[in-house]
Amino acid sequence: MSDPNLSKKDRRDAARAERQAAEQAATASAARKRRLSILGGLVGAAAAVIVAVALATSGGGDDDEPAAPAPTSAAVAGAAESSEMLTGVAQSGNTLGDPKAPVTLVEFADLQCPFCRDYAVQTLPRVIQDYVRTGKVKLELRLLTFLGPDSVRGSQVAARAGEQNKLWNFVDLFYRNQGEEQTGYGTDAFLKKLTAGVSGLDSAKVFASPVTETATEADKEADSLAAANGVTGTPAILIGKSGGPLKAVDGLTFDDSGADYDRVKAALDAALTGS
């Protein structure tokens, strides 16, 4: 409410403050609704799993041992979408796509980086559909760990998943379930939940040895390659002829406008045509 005793400038400033407060309240309300919606979905999914387990274990005879509930990928957010995006695409370690593809896209990323998540969710699926599935481009992922222990632990599990050619599946699920950076959410329980959501991944083998916060050789190699290519932040996207020099894609904004895909597409097309 405006005060007639205030100057014109003061009334204008007060009105602006009221609008901003109203906008913030609306944003908070919308965020709360989204959180409640997500929570409701999780509760519903959990209830469905409990019912399914009860039905499965109630049908045996008196001598039957009750079956332990198996991990289900349905309990992992984004598992179905992730599987659909990557099913049928060749993987080998940290490489996705035909190893003989004429063009290579190298991504430097940190698993805790929210901009890396935005790129993975908004732009990467279109790159895979249009360029990787068609055999034109192969992708290489180099994980950096500058955001702390959760990044290191996640990178270790990703590398172990890569030994089973499931690195990209694990990384995609990590992004879809990403928490607030540097909050310690990358626990064994969190990481095991993600690996259980990757179809065909032997989670027990992944965790056969402890996951630590010590940088591995793969982490150190990624750091060296980042330095050699002038990478100073994540995500960094570099594109070039396979086996040749790489050029960074500049001007990425990591919003949902679709402009980032257009920039990556232009760089890929230029590399494919040699222009």
C-alpha cells in the first residue's frame, strides 16, 4: 500500500519493493507445490513397491524362505528416460558411439556441477539422437572433481561403471538425481541406489572395493587434459575431427531455450564438412 506523504520516487521504490515481494512469494509457493508433487510421487512409488513385495512374498508355502526385495530401477528418478536415451548406443569406457566416427565431441564435466546437469538433460539427448546414433559423432567424457569429495566419489563409481561399459548410464542418472553441491550427499547409499538403477550393471562388482575421496589416475588424467586444452570451467565442450585438434564451443548458456543445441550442432556440422 502506498503512502501519500512519500515523495514520488519513494512511492515508486515502495511499489517496486511490493512487486518484488509478491513475485518472490509466488516463486516460493510454486517451488513448494513442485516439492510436494515430487514427494507425493515418491510416496506413491514407494507404496507400489511395498505392495509388490508383499504380494511376491505371500504366495509361498510354509517352508519357503521370504524373498528379499530386489533393487528396482523404478525407484530411481529418470531411470526409464535414461535407459531409453542410451539403449542400443555402443559404449566403451568413457566413449559413447561408434569408435570409428569421423568427429569427436569431448565434454569436461563435474558431476556436482548444475550447469553440467542442464547440458546433460537439455542438449545431450538431441546430440545423441541426431549425431551419435547416426554414426557421425562419438562422445568422450572427462570427469573433473574440483567441486569436492562428492565429485571424487562419483567419478570413481563412474569409472568402475565404465569398466562394464555403463559409464554414461551412471553419469546420466547422477545428473537426474543431483543434490546441492558440496553437501555430502554422495554417500555409498546414494551411489548404490544409482548403480541399482542401471540395467545390466553389476553393482556388487562396482563396490567390490571401497569408494574413497582420493583422486584416481583417471581424475588426474582428466585434469591434465583440461589444462592442456585451456579448460577453466564446466561443462566445456570441445569438437574436432577424430584424432585431430579440438575447438571449444563458445557462448553456451545452459538454459532451456534450445540455443545451446544450435551452437553445438553448428560446430558438429562444421567439423563434419571440414569447414
